[in-house]
Amino acid sequence: MKFLYILMFVSLWSLGLIFLFHRRRSNLWIALTMLLGGAASYAFAMHLTIMPVFKGAEWLPESVSRMLYLSTVVAMNIHFYLLPFAFFMGGLWLNESMRTRLKQGLSFLGFVGAMALLVTHLRLEPWNSFEVERFRYWDGIYVLLGCYFYYRAYARERDPQLRRVRRRTLVFPLIMCWAYTSDYLGFESLKLGWWSLELDSNGMWHGNVIVILGAVAVILFYTVRYGFLGIKLRIERERLDYSIRTLTMGVSILNHTIKNEIQKIDYLAEKCSALLQSGHTGKAAHTIEQVHGLTRHLLHMVNRIKDKAEDIVLDEGELEVGSLIDSVIRSAATLVENRPVTLSSEYEADGRLICDAVHVSETLSNLIRNALDAMPSGGAITLRSAVTRRDFRIEVSDTGNGIPHEYMSKIFEPFFTTKKNALNYGLGLSYCSSVLSKHGGKLTVTSEPGKGTTFILHFPLVRYRPTNPSRRLKAASKLRAWADRANPS
């Protein structure tokens, strides 16, 4: 059983380094909590498992042994005085809705308190000896506040997808509550001698092996299966060699785009022919101009995918949000003619967006087409612009069939599709996600089977220039409906 102590700190440190390497501001302190959480396991493993085997070895210099011993003393000081502070910080900075100034102030107060506890310990007793009663309740305040902030981050998150992520982080308060009960309330005193250990405890700490390794297994499961704190590890067989897969992706994206535009052109050609036969030459000329617009977009798209295989390269410019969305709706209006579908736009935020017009327009067109496929009996599609304290958003909502829960974690994967059609390559959403990633943003989705789906294009706030800089959100939304497209004259 003692050898499991080694596995405890190795697994915690490994996870902590992984999350630290992939850190974002919101999970930096959570990564540090895992790293510091392995400190006590390291100290106990050295005293109970590792050094009893090696301390008598002639090849181990005394200076190295002393250095290792001092490292265990430092580790226990970290465990008792810095781990609760790191846990508190992890919960605090997970609350993205809180004002930054407030979080900075609480962080400063928390740091001062942790340092005061450490300095008091070093002044009143040897640094290798711990009378837990001196600090257990002060550390309890950090643990209690950390639990509160973790739960607050979960309870106040309104985005369903982010709320699921926040729910998974609640595993950390559970682990910390156990650690506090076993190591802070369960310990009375601890003294680390020269490879000796004097512990007055109720023995509850022996259960740490099961709790810690079980928690590590849960975190790994969520990381591999669903993603955890922004990290998603997929263990799956590669379909093709990397270079072949890249070529296939480029060609298939091109085919996907051509297929969509040709269907529009085909419909407009039939409409133009009917208008000419009935003598409506003016309306026929207008329809031909629509065809020219589609071909220009298609040629631009083809030219942008160099050699049909290269990665997406942005050609950015500053565009009016309203003009961008309106042009997409005008292009997609041909798809809803003679169908019981309403296509409309709402502007809760107006201004200019720094983006690639071609790729963003193609992304919105793909999402509209997916929405139409999800509404065989008709419904409504709404494009909505909005701005929050974190980002600028364009939402594409429909009232269709929704996405089954079992598909939600797979829909952005290349080649995944639920459509039973040989012309569907399963690349539309993968392409859309790549476009947003290139812009420094992300594509998220919320869906309720039977009620509809909303895809959200998140752009970094620095890319958005509001029309009125003093007001990020407009009090009234501007609605432009295109319902008349469903009933052409």
C-alpha cells in the first residue's frame, strides 16, 4: 500500500503539469492546486516508501540525502500553508463574471493571509514541526471560500455548455473537503525528523490513496471523453497518414462549398427560365444578378483554398456587422423560397467586426443550411448579433429537431455526419470550427431535442468596434425580417 503514495504524487504532478502547459487564466490556479496537492504525498512517500530503501545505500551521498529531506519539509509547509490558498484562488478566478478589480483585491488579501500563517509558523516553532491547531481553522476559511467560489462559478453560468464544464470542476471542492478533514482536522501534530516521521492523527489520512487516485481517474475520464478545463484528449485510430488526411480535408471542404453553391445556382436558373417564359424580363435580370453574386463568392472561395489542401488563411478586413449578416441572408433567401421557413436577423450589437468576410460568410451559410435540414416541416431561423463582457457573438438559432445528446461531443469532428447522403462529407461544422479558431475565437452549440439548436460564433472582444463606443449593448434590437422570401411574387 505504501508504494501507492508514489503513484499519488506522480499522478497529481503529471496532471498539474498538463493543465499548466495548456493553461488559461481561468485554470492556471487549478493546475497549481493539483501540483501543490501532491506535496504531502511526496513527503510521505519519501519518508515511508522511498528512503527506507535507499538511505542506507553507500552510493547515496549524505548531502543528497539531506537535500531530499529538506525537500520533504518544504513540501509539508506548502501543503499546510499554500495549498488552501491555491484552492481558494482556483475557485475565485473561475468566476469570469466577477469584476477583475474585485478578484485582484481578494487575491491580494488571500496571499497576505497565507504568508502571515507561514511566517507565524516559522517564528513560533521549528519549520519541520507542525502543531496543526495553530492554523487548521484559518486554513478552513480558505477551503470554505474556495468551495463557495467553485459553486458560484457553476451556479451563475448561463451558457449550457460552459455550465457542464463548470459542473465537472466541482470534483475539486470534494477532494479538498476530504483533504481538509483528513489532514487538517485529523492531524494534531506532525514532526519530520531525519528520515523519521512522528504523527499524531486519527488515521483518516490512510484513505487519501483511494480518494486521490479515484479523483485522478475521474479527471482523466472526463478529459479523454468530454474535455476538461479546455483540454480535450482523443485516443482514436488515425484514418490516414497526416499528409493524406490534410489533402483529403482541403479537397472535401472545396467540394462541400461547391455543392452548396451549385444547388443555389441550379434553383435560380430554373426560376430565371420560368420568368423569361412568362415575360418578366426585369425580374429575370435581377435573378441573373443573384447568380453572378453566387459565382463571385464561389470563385473567391476556390482561390482562397490554395492547391485544395492548405490550411485556412485569413484575409481580414473591418466590416459592418449588419452588412455582413444581411448579405448572408440575401444569399440564403433562395433556399427558403417556396418553403414555410422564416429567415430573420436581430441586432443587439451593431458596429464593425475585424474578420475574414469570405470564411465567416461561408460559416454562417453552412449553419443556415444545417438549420434548414433540421426543419423539414418548416420553422424559423434567426441570426443575432450580441456583445458580452467576454466576447462578440453571432448566433444562428433554429426551431428544428435539435441535436441528440449522444452526438453533441462529436459534431465538430471531421468526417462525422448523421446525414445519410453520399454528398455530405461531415466537414461543414469542422470547417466552421476551424474558421472561428483562426479568428482566435470558438464555435459552441446549445441544443434541445425537439425544440431547436443555437450555434454561437464567439469572436475576441478586441475584434469588435461598436458603433457607439460608450454603449456595448444597444437598448433596443433592430429586426429585419425576410419572411416575404417564403412567398415570392
